[in-house]
Amino acid sequence: MPASKAGRHNSGGRCVLAVRFSALGDVAMAVGPLYDACRSNPDVRFVFLTKAPTARLLLEPPANLTVVGADMKHDYKGTSGMIRLLRQLRRDHGFTDLADLHDVLRTRLAAIFCRMHGIRVSRIRKGRREKARLVADRSDYPAPIATTDRRYRDVFERLGLRLSGATVRFFDGGADHSAFESAAPDKAEGEKWIGIAPFAAHQAKIYPAEKMKRVIGTLSEDPSVRIFLFGGGDDEKRILGLWSEEFPRVSSMARQRFGFSVEMALMSRLDAMIAMDSGNMHLAALAGVPTVTVWGSTHPSMGFTPSGFDQSLAVQTPMECRPCSVFGNRPCRTGDYRCLISIDPEEIISRVRKIISK
């Protein structure tokens, strides 16, 4: 049986299996609608199926939610593995509904399995054509389309479930300070904590390193400011380590793997955050921290913004060639990533200062 954050309970009644395997940002965006569905329907049991690493993201789950993290590369690989996993989940939880929050080959296979067994299915409508049109024909730019948060909520509502529309935030009752005491010092009176997550999955969404370094250097000149750098991977760890050594009161959270619970607890105590269009933008939203977001080839109008997204904190340069990609995974057409290079560090700094001055 895959790792689970609750024990087995096939106690009858209605049970919704919600599925979203990847990526980090997409799973993070699913937390709000999922928790809202759980809290708004306390008489319904919910099981959330995801990959083992992202299962750890679902902190403080509602009492009627079981989180299952499955190893899809080894334990449940391929078609036969997926069918075996579904049979196991059906035995353990007796799910009556499938909420497909992913719409990929695996989840389509799950939908076929469910329909064969009389299980209701609701699938996300991703709006692929809408997004492709926005990239191909920018005459309507930047006309917004439905957010992923809204699309997730639609999946649950099509199953007849109630949703309040409430924004979900972790640590509403306050974060446990002991969760990150090994990662950060005590917050001094009057001190302002700023988080910076300068990386993303694709180059077209990453603010140039030399410019981000200027942002860090300028903000660190204020003796009342302490900065925490977030990232993962060997190259990111190296770069963040160099910056933390060069500037005062700057710490790298990448120096060791603290885990989601520690990093999210720390984020909840930040006064401001800087993030790219990346998973960390969504983690910051779940932690309830005001976030300055930096946009390159992608655009907020694509719908990949977190619940409660503040458009006034989005730093971007309007250009005829933007957005040139739905996910930011295409190389720059002009080769110079001018959408990012054109952003002056002061634009980011001024928005951060506006937040922390309140």
C-alpha cells in the first residue's frame, strides 16, 4: 500500500478519490479547492492521490481527508501498476467518485476503470485551446481565462459537492516555531523577514541572476531586514550559498533539505516574498505571505495564479511577443529573453518595500 497520512477506513458512504500527480505548483494549487471541498462536505470522505514527494505538501489535512503518496516509477509503474493501485484504493477506501484534477494518460485510464465499476467521474477542463490561442494570437492579450483554481473547483462541483469558495491558508492558528528553529533565528522585534525564490523550472521564467543579486544586495543594506533564499538542486544550492556568504543577514534554505513543513512554517512568518512563476509562488500563497511575482515568457492571464493573487504585485513588461509560451518551456524567439532583462531590479525592490513598510 502506498504511503498514507491516515489509516485505512472503508466505512461505507460516499468517498471521493481526487487525483493530481504533478507538478509541485499544480498540486499546491489543488490544496485550496480540495480542502474547501472537504470542509464544506464533512459527511463525505476524500482520498487525495499524488506522487510520494508531493504528498508531503498537504499539511494540516481536514479530518475527512486521506492523503496517499504513491511511487509511480517503481511500485505502480505503467498501465498494470495503475490498475493495481486503483483496485487497492477501492478495496481500502471504497471510493464512489473520481475527481480527475490532472487529465493525463494515467488519470484517463483511471476514468475508464471507474466507469466500468459504476463510479462517477468528473474531469478537469484545462482550456488547452484557449491557452494555445492566447499564445498564437495575442490580439486579445491580456484577456484572462479561467484560473486553475476555478477549474479544480468546477471538478468537485460537477460531482454535486458544495464549496464555500474560501481561501485556504496553512497555519491560520499560527505556525509552530519549533518546526523551523533549526533553520532560522528568532525574529527580533521590528525585524522584517523577506523570502526570495529566484528559480523556476524553465529559463524563460527566471529573472537574470546578476539582476536578482542586485535585488538581494540592495534589500540587505537595511539592517532591519533578514533575507531567506529558497531553492533546490545542486546549481541552485551553490548560487544561493554564494549569495548568502556575500551579503549580511542572508540565509540559504537550500543548504540542507528541511522539508515542506519547515519551509512552509518559515514562509508563514515572512513579511514579504519574491518568487517567479513557479511552485514557490504557490507555496507562498498557501503560507499567506504577500508575494511579489516576476513574469517573463508566461503571463498571469494564463490562469496559473494562486487563489488571492495580487495583480498589483506582479512585475512584468508588456510586450507584443508576450506571452510566447503557456508553461514557459519554449526558448526565447529573439534569443535574449528581453521580457526578463527589461525588468529593472528597482521595480521589484520598490514593491517589496511597499509591503514591508505597512
